[in-house]
Amino acid sequence: MDINTLISKLVEIADVDDFTAAEAVHAYCSLNHEGQWSKLYRLLSQSEFRPGPLWSEAYVDEFVLELVPEAILRVEAEEEVVECEV
């Protein structure tokens, strides 16, 4: 999974701009990764969102943050369909 695909899917689902989606993906991955070998950590390391020193996950729009797992599931499902078609 590519982070830009995930951000685009979140923009579509949540009807928000790219920055808001990128911030939510970054926050979700930061809060929920299970170490450097996890999928979420890999996504976090691809993130171009670079928070400043005063930024906190607490400032992220909760509605958008809650939609990140749904966006992940949808992207994974779409990738599975493509793999099956090949």
C-alpha cells in the first residue's frame, strides 16, 4: 500500500483536503503502529507530512482520524481485486 493512495482514498471518503487527510493518516499511523516492521510504521515513514514541534495528534480532526482504518480497508480491498485480475 502506498501512502498517497491511502491519502487519496481518505480525501474521497471524508470529503476533506489533502493536507487534512495527510495529517490524519500521519497521526493514525503514529498512534497505532506496532513497531518498525509493521504496515502502519511503513506508511508513517513514507509520510511527507512533517509536523512542527507544537503539533499534537490531539489537534487532528477526530472524524477524519476515525475514517483512516476504513480507508486502509478499502485500499487493501481494491489492491486485492487488482491482484486477482492479473
